[in-house]
Amino acid sequence: MARAMEGWRFAGHQRGSGGHSARMMNLFPVVRSALQQLSSVVWLLIHTVEEMGDHMLRGRFPFRLSIFFDQTDRTGVGSIPLVALVSFFIGLTMALLTGYQLQPFGQERLVPSLVAIGFTRELGPLMTGIMVAARVGAAYTAELGTMTVAEEVEAIEAMGLGPLRLLVSPRVLAVFLLMPCLSVVSSFMAMVGASLISRWAFDITFQGFAETAMDSLLIRDIVAGVMKSFFFGLIIGLVACYKGLTVRGGAAGVGTATTSSVVTAITTVIGFDTLFNIVLVALFDK
């Protein structure tokens, strides 16, 4: 167990090595640090799955269901007001601005299609990921960071209970499973806001808005949004837990780790969203 913990905590860290390769790596400290953290997060996922698998092979559930449901309630139900409100206003603003740009050409009827495709495939998962990273990811990092500083994580490990199984797995699973649901809420509320402003500004009826939006959506748009949501949830959960479990430096370290967790998670989500879109366009939109 101790070796597993050390494996993900220090994975990717290079011990002093001389020569030309070391000098080249020193030229790219940001890239090196990013690769080290990426490898550590991957090892964290691997060792968490291993702990869960070992416990399940013994005929036991890997964690208490009460802990898991507490995390799902906090991640999903607790995030609905924020996600719904922000998405409502973004959808309203998007419809208003795009409609005014299209109106001189007599194409304001395209507003429902633009909002539906834009949020289902792109903005819904992305905005949800950003909000969940800021709200839930920061909380996870602060909680685990406080436990790490207080040596509670080491105490759990010394008792042989498996800190990754007890602390990481329910949190990561909660974000992973609830992200698609929150993305659906985001897309729905964006279209509600867009339909209201379209009715007022462009005289598009609610029924006409709904029919146009549904007709414009393709199965691949929905699948792409759902796949993004799952992946973003996994990224947010792993980054938040990793940052919390590697806190150093007392209370100040917890604050630094929390800030770093939010920045890293949001940047990673946006970066992988870009790569995801490039792959989807290359595969399907030819």
C-alpha cells in the first residue's frame, strides 16, 4: 500500500540526471511539470482502481454507499441552481446577440438551431465542467488537503483501510456519473432562456422554437456532449483529489493547492475539449 501511495505521489519526477537531455528538459520547466502531474494523476487513477478491485474480489463493496450518496447529492443536486442559472442567462444572451446579427439577412429562424447544437454539443458540457471544477473541485481539494495536513490520511493508511478507496473513489465516481445529468440541465435551461428571448425579440413561438431545435439535433451531437461530460467529470475529480492529497505547507498549502486545483482542472477541461472537437470534426464532419 505504501508503495502504491508513493507511486502516484511521485510518478514522473525525475531524479537528477546529467547530460544533454537534462539540459533540454530544463528549457521547458512548464512542460516538464505538466507531464509530471499528468503521470501522477494517471497513477492515482490506476491505484484507486486497484484498491477498489482488491476489495471487491474479497466480496466487499469498495466504499460505504452513504458516503457515495452524500457526494452525489453534493455534486449533483447542490450544483443544479448554479448550473441552471448561469446556463439560462448564457442561452438568453447567445440567442439575443446571434438573432440580431442574423435579423438583417432574414435568418433569425436559425437561432433555435444554433442554441440547441451549440449547447448540446459544446457549451453545455464545457460550461458545466468549468462551474463544477470551481465549486466541487475546490471543495474536494480543500477537504482532502486539510486531512492531509492534519495527517488523517496517513492515519487511515496506517490502519490499512485504503485511503484511495475510501476518500478518492466515491468523490471521483460522483463527479463522473453526475456530470452528464448536469450537462442536460445546462442545455435545457439555455434553451428555455433562448426561447423566451426569441419569443419577445424575434416573434418565434415556443412550439416553433422547440420543433426547430429538435429537428436540428443529430444523434452524434448528443453522443458527443455526453461523452465530453463523462470525461470532464473524470478529469475534475482526479485533479481535485490529487491536489488535495499532495498538499504541503500547512494551511497556506491548502489555499495554494485549492487555487491550483481549480486553475488546473479548468485549463485541462478546455484543452481536452479542443482536442475532442478536432477529433470529432475530423471523423464526422466531412
